Amino acid sequence: MTTHHPIKPAWTCGGCAGEWPCQTRRWELRAEYDRAPVSFALYLAAQLVGATQDLAHVPAGHLHHRFLGWVR
């Protein structure tokens, strides 16, 4: 079980206090969704939608990069 979960509404990491998803959580998510890339993208997109509501002051491009821009 990870400690790197999002603390809302600031969307900081519960494990390291960085921006969620932090580097550790990104590695964990890649491993969790290794054989399910569509589910992985849908999960992160849903998280992005939630974050845009809580972080309305953050530019959309930054949020996109933060939640989806690192996924290949």
C-alpha cells in the first residue's frame, strides 16, 4: 500500500509533500497499470478533472503536463 496518495484540495502527495502525482507515485502507477494502458490513461484523466476543480488558479497546461504529460 502506498503512502503517496493525493491530499485534496491542494493535490500534494501524502508521502513526500510534493505535487501529486510525485515521482514515486508515477513509478508505482506505471507498475500497477503495466498491462492496462487505457485504464491507466482513464484513471489519470479522471484525477485531472478533479484537480482542475480544486486547482482552478493553476494554468491548464501545467495541470495537463503534471497529470498526463509524462505518460507514454
